[in-house]
Amino acid sequence: MTPEEQLRLSEALAFALEHHADQTRKGKPVPYVAHLLQVAGLVFEHGGGMDEAVAGLLHDTVEDCETVDLDAVRHRFGPVVAGIVDSCTDTLEGDTPEKKSPWKERKLAYIEHLREASKPARLVSACDKLHNLSDILADLRLTGPETLERFSAEPRQLLWYFEAVREAAGPDLPDSLRSQLDHAIADFRQQVEAFA
């Protein structure tokens, strides 16, 4: 990694820390930035470059932080990163971090958008969903079905969503990422069916 790349990555991490500082993972005391670090790490592990890793750190800033919009990301990190962040943002026009459109409506729009998104954006999205799903599965093993109570969607809706995102991300994901995602989805399907 060049000194310029190190600086860019550290600036993105500082930006993410600043804007997600007081946030935690849904239903647990884990700092939200842990998820962002995991996504950026998965991006690197699956062949992504610096733009994709930076976008991995920033992929939820527009969606979840009142103080950040896409122009701020574009101005600070460039149009490529902003485009990936935009593709990974799960909101509709008029949504705010505090007041979002209904879950199913947002997810359907996200899936349709993902089908047309760039390959780098689909990579970041798949890494995001892999970490989210891995986190859910780990919690299911520890605490059982009450883990799923922290979500607004029913377990079968969550399963549908992960399967639909996997399909929309397309066949050109790296083999290792596709395999991990498919395995996690199959594991989650088993869990959902066991709890039904």
C-alpha cells in the first residue's frame, strides 16, 4: 500500500468514525464502526481496490448519518467512491436516517438498483450483506431465535432479501465471495426453517 493509499484509507476511517461515532450495531452494544471495518476488510480479501475499500468504510454514511450527504462524500473522496456509496444506500427520496420508507419498499428498490449497479458497487454490497448475515448467524447460535426480534422484518422476509441481493449481485462476484455468501444464505435458511 502506497503512502497516498494509506492516507486515503485513514481519512475514510476518520470520516466514518466521526459520523458513526455514537452508533451501535442493531440490538447490541458493539460500535457500528466494527461493521464498516469488516466490510472494508472483506472487500480487500475478495480482490477489491482502494476505491471499493474506502466505499466499504463509508457505505452507510449517507443512509444512517444526518450530517452526511452524497455531495459531501463526492467532494471528500471522489466520484467513484460516491457512486459506490450511492449504489449501496438503502433509502428512497425523502427518507432520512430517522424516518425511512417502509422496509419492503426500500428493499425492492435497492434490489432493482443493484441489478444495474457497477461491478465495484455489487462487490461492496455483497461484502456488506455477507458480514450482516454472518453477524446474524453468530448471534443466532449464541442467543437463538430472539436474535431476530431486533429486526422490523420477519425472518422469512430477511431470508428473501438476502437471497434477492445475492441474485442481483450477479454471477461475476469473486468465486470465494459467492461461495461464502451462498453458504451463509443456506445456513440462514436452515435456521429460519428450524424456528418456523
